[in-house]
Amino acid sequence: MSKYDPLADALAETAENRRRITFAEIERILGAPLPPTARKDNAWWANNANGHSQARGWLHAGFRTAEVNLEGETVTFVRDDTRQPRRHPLFGIMKDRIVIAEGVDLTAPALTPEELDEIEKKYDRWP
């Protein structure tokens, strides 16, 4: 869980395609101050999820930053429909690294009852 998840959740819940938000409002959403680099460096707002937990959050929420105004302390997020939705059924190390083919039922038994009987007879127990 990232400390930027509340921002990602707020973006994911918005119906707007474009949302301009102040740094102060982001801090209220997060319940914590932004790091100093967020106010000094446009690169902090880059849409690069590699190693940047803040960007990973808004990208997975389906948004990207479009305009950053460091002097005015505002950022504009725009909906990016090319991204996958944030709520993904897989979590952990394999999240976003595997694809499940359409039509595959992950809840289906791996073995048929006949195959299970054959294994039990062969080993007289589970292998």
C-alpha cells in the first residue's frame, strides 16, 4: 500500500475526465504534506510508474498529469483510457505481469475426478 493511494482513490472515483487540483487539496486528501520535490521539480509529477509510487497511483487510477504549475501549486489530471483499471484481481509481485486469457476459469478444478482417482490409486495418497 502506498501513501499516495488516497489520491489514486479520489481520482478513480471522479466522473470528470479532467481535474485540476491544488497541492493543498492533494495534501488534505493524503492527510500528509507533499515532499519538497513536488513543489520544486516538474519531474516529480512525471507519468513514469517505474520507481515513482505517486505516479503509479494516478496511472492505475486511469489518469495522467497534463499540466503542472509549480508557482500556482496546481496540477491537472486527465483521464487516460489506455491504462488498465486500478482495481486488479491480482496482488503482490506478479501484479501487472501476467495476463489471464479470456474464458479461463481460475476457479475450475485442475484435475478431473478420474485423474484424481488415478493419482490416489497410484500413490495411495497425494503426491
